Amino acid sequence: MRDSSDNWQKILSQGFRTAEQLLDYLGLCLSCSDPRAEQEFASRIPLGFAKRMKKKDPDDPLLLQVLARKEELQPTEYIEDPLKEKQYNPVKGLIHKYHGRILLTLTGACAVNCRYCFRRHFPYEENNPGRKGQDDILDYIRRNKDIHEVIFSGGDPLMLKDALLEEWFIKLENIQHVKTLRFHSRMPIVLPERINEHFCRLLAESRFQTVVVIHCNHPNELDEQVFLACQKLKKTGCQLLNQSVLLRGVNDKAQILAELSHRLFAYGVLPYYLHLLDKVKGAEHFDMERQQAIQLFQELQLLLPGYLLPRLAQELPDRPSKTLIAV
Ligand SMILES: *Cc1c(COP(=O)(O)O)cnc(C)c1O
Ligand code: SF4
């Protein structure tokens, strides 16, 4: 049966492609956005995500994550490649920076364009591995026997079609030292229909230990559709985790983050990382003072059991792991 397995692509194509369309839908005035910001980084907002925003509220926490605003154009010392990822890029589409695990960046596309994203200037086009690239990547993994985990990153790896993912699964299954496959995807949140039967079957039937790290920043992002997607993922037997980014004006309150942890838990998801913002050009207005972030985290710790407390972390260039922030 062709369940609605490809239905998500249709839903994806129905999303908003300009801030103007989104503002119109929300009944907000066009001056909330600056079209010049969209020229640097296009607008992309799935309709289902927009439906979770409050109409006529220019400060809605979901809207602020996706709205191209003039603040992005402010002069800044933040740079285009804050993580200097280009230097860890031995083969097209592969980043080898962490011990024992590699990132695959097989697509630069996402269903949503988050304005704070550190990849907003990443040269994905140059880095698209293509068909020949797949062999180079597999050779690299075969040669490096300490690689036990392959992380599908991006962009959003669930923008890839299931048939292509299946091909990767089959080829990676033949490399015995690879034990774990991990997906980092915002799809379960922004386009939950993507979690279809085909993808779930891949996860459930592979020989790998599997991890899916979703990306949710605010409890309002969680609705019934997202719940169903999480349930489907859980049923495959994968470990389901969440990472958030600490964003000024969006989730910079301990109560909001505590509620997020509790809601995620009810959805079967454990909080994993709470990231300090990567200092990428165009996103400075989302950043918080480090000391403020630490204070917020201390408040959060008072509200949550240890298993619902994410790790406060920062990605720094030249470090072979994430840096946990001491509080
Ligand atoms: C940090 C990070 C990883 C790997 O981190 P772990 O510490 O292994 O969880 C993978 N992908 C992205 C996008 C990251 O930021
Ligand atoms: S989904 Fe992730 S990779 Fe894509 S724009 Fe948002 S934060 Fe960046």
C-alpha cells in the first residue's frame, strides 16, 4: 500500500515562502518584517507550524523563530562560519570533528528556515556529495574503524526521500563497526507528517541502535500531530531526545523551559541539550549574555527532576566535543 508516504512532500510544498504571506495569514502588518533579510536567507514556514502561532501577536514565540526581520541586518561581529566546520570536512558531505562519530550533511535544505540557524551561510551547494560522493563517504567510514556512530545531520536529513535513506541504511549496515545511526531533525516538530510508515520501518527493521534528536524550542510547538509523530517514532524502538536553542524573546524564561521539558516527557521525549546560540551573523538579536543564561539555567534546575534537565552546552570551534557550561 502506498500509505500517505509521500504526502509530506505535498504538504511541504504548501508552506509559506515569504514573510509577507505569513504575516498576511496571521493578520499582522507587513512592517514586522524586512524583505532584505529574506534575500540573505529565504523564508520557509510550513503551514502546520504557522497554525500553532497566535494570530495578531507580533511577539509569538514561534513567529519570532521564523520571521525575517531588520535586526538580522544590524552591523555585528558575529561571523558566517562560527564553528569553522569547513576544516573538518575530509570528504564532501562528511564532518569528522567528534571522537567516534561523524556527521553526514547530505542536504542543505530544511522544511523550515530558523532565523537563528548557524548554518544560514553554510555552503551546502558546494558540499552536496551526489552519487559519487556516496562512495567516497562510505570508503572513509570503512577506513576509519573507530567510527561507531553515523549522524544524519543537515540541513534536515528528513528532507531526503525514503528511498535514498533506505539505500544509505543498506550500505551502512555492511560496515560492521558502525553500531548506531542518529538523526538530527526538526521535521517531527515542523512537518510531523514526514514521520511516515516507510521511514519508521527503516528505523524499526535495521540492525542499528537508533537515536532521533528532535529540535523543539517552545511548548507551543507541541501539538496533537507532533504527539502522533513522536508515538510512531517511539514504537520503532529508537531513543528519542530533544535539543533546544536558548533564544532571547522566545524561550528565555525558566517557566517556559520547565514546561517544555514536562511536555516533551509526556510525548516520550527526553531533553538532551540546551544550546547557547552559535554566534552567527544575522542572529545576534537572539543571543543572551552568558551570565544571564547560567542564571536562567540555575532557576530551571530548581524546577525540574534531573532526568528532565537538558545539558546546557555550547559548540565551540576547535573543540572535539560540545562544551558543557558549568553552573
Ligand atoms: C553537537 C552536535 C552533534 C554531536 O553531539 P553529541 O555530543 O554527540 O550529541 C551532532 N550534530 C550536531 C548538529 C551537533 O550540534
Ligand atoms: S531546522 Fe535546524 S538546520 Fe534547519 S534551519 Fe532550523 S535550526 Fe537550521
